[in-house]
Amino acid sequence: MAPSLERRMRDFCYSKPSDSFGGSLEAFMFLLSIFLVLVACTQAFAETATPSRIVSFAPSFDETIIELGLQDRIVGVTTSSDYLGEVKSAERVGLWVRPNVEKIIELKPDLVLATDFVGQQSAVKKLSSLGLRVVVIDETQGIEELFAKTKQIGDILGADEKTEKLLDRMRKTVEDTKRQTASLSSRPRVYVETGFNPLFTCGQGSFINDLIEIAGGKNIAGEIKQTFPRISSEFILNSDPEVIILPYMGRSFGKEALKQRKGWENISAVKTSRVYDDIGSHVITIPSPRLILQGLPELLKRIHPEITEKRRTNETENNEQ
């Protein structure tokens, strides 16, 4: 009969120097295997435990956690989240493009949320090697993936009920918008400028492209099979957008600067004064639930102002009755 675990451990601990090397080595390997099993069990428990000290590398994760009402669990964010008042008291753990590993370790997080951006990979590897729980989530896809990501984060945080309520709000906003734009006779050509000098926009598969379509517009770059492609001024001039969105919050290359670009005075959106730079730099560029809850209505107002005006009139009439 094989010796018991208790006996084998006792024999190893009290073995004499004269004991055979082979026997001691066998006992050592046995104890090492037990240790490794215990480590694995500890890591498995950590992965199922509800996190209470979260370090987040992306504003989209922060916004999602805030919408779930769990911002008090966030202990560290990057400087890219400085615009979020809800995480003002959280420690800054470096830049989005280069998180500071030492600062993160000091915060003793039980969960680190990271993106698949190449600038974060080094921090992810180091933190994972130290035994910290790190979850990498892709944040550069379409609306369907946004719903999946929201659910994933909610599941990780153990907030099933809150997550389902949030997803219901998001679904309702999308469904209401689709209902309002379903019977449109025409869909204006839309250009959203996500980068200037060089020019970048949103292409096929991007969340902004999905928003434009849901809001009743036609993305001039919707056929380009890249999420955020670089484009030329000639491409935009030839596409002749009827609506232009500049999510820059009045920076020096807003709508007034755009009007000075060579040849752009002939674009339909410029001629009809449908160039908008007041939508906010975070409203339609951060892939979080707020993209739908706040960004989609704002985009609808600018692509189809007649729809929002009609809705406002109906609501006023109903209130007066």
C-alpha cells in the first residue's frame, strides 16, 4: 500500500543527511507538486472572486463601470480618464499608451483591465507574471461587440442584475432610434473626422460606422474595410458629404478651420452649414455604453434634426394636453 501523505511529508521533514539522495528528491518533488496545485487553486479562486480594487487602462472600461454604478471599486486609471469626474479620486497609473507597472503594484489591485493595444502589452506581461489577475479586452470593434464587452465586464464584476438593466437601456435606445429612422426616404452622406493631418475617419466594422447607420446616415467611408482608415482630401471632396462631424470640442481645427481648407468650400455640408464641432470629443469616440446612451441621440440630432424636432414638438403637445 502506498504511504500516506502525512507519512511521506513527515519522512521528508525528518530525513537524515545519510538518507539516500534519491529518496529525498522523491519527497521534495512530491511536496513541490502539492505546492503547485495549491498555487493553481489560489489563482483559480482569485479569478472567480468578485473584484473590489480595479485598475483600468482605458476610459471605455471606466465609463462602463460607472454606468454600472460601481465606480467606487476603481482605484487606478490612466490619464486618458481625466475628463471623468466620477474617477477623480482614483490614482493615475501612467499614460494609456504606457501604464506604470510600479504604481499599479502599489495599489494592490485584484483586477486589472487592459486593452490589446501594443503599448500596454509589456505592462500586461509583467503584471500577469507577478500573479495579478489581468483581463485583456478588445475595445475597437462594432456595436454588437460593445454589447458583448459590456456583459463581459459586468460578469467579471459579479453585477448580473445591474448589467442586464444597463443592456436593456442600451437596446431600447438603439431600437427607438431604428424605429425613428426606418421609413426615411433618404439618408444623408456623413463624414466623421477622427483625425486631422493626416486625415482619418471611421470605416467598415467600426462602432462609429454602426452609429451613423443606426442614426439614419450613410458613412462616406462605409465601404472601406478598415475600422479607422487614413484617407485623402480628394476622397472627401469626391464623396461630397452632406453632414460633417468633428468630435474635437472646439479645438483649433474645428469647423471654422475646416472651411479654410482648399476646395472644401464646395462640399455640400459646408454650403448648408451642416458642419458640427459641438458634439464633444468623448461622446462618440469612446466605445462604452455611453456611446449608445448619449452619443447615438446626439448623432441623430445632427444627421436628422427634423426627427428630433418632431419628437420634441410631440412631447410638448402631449404635456399640454
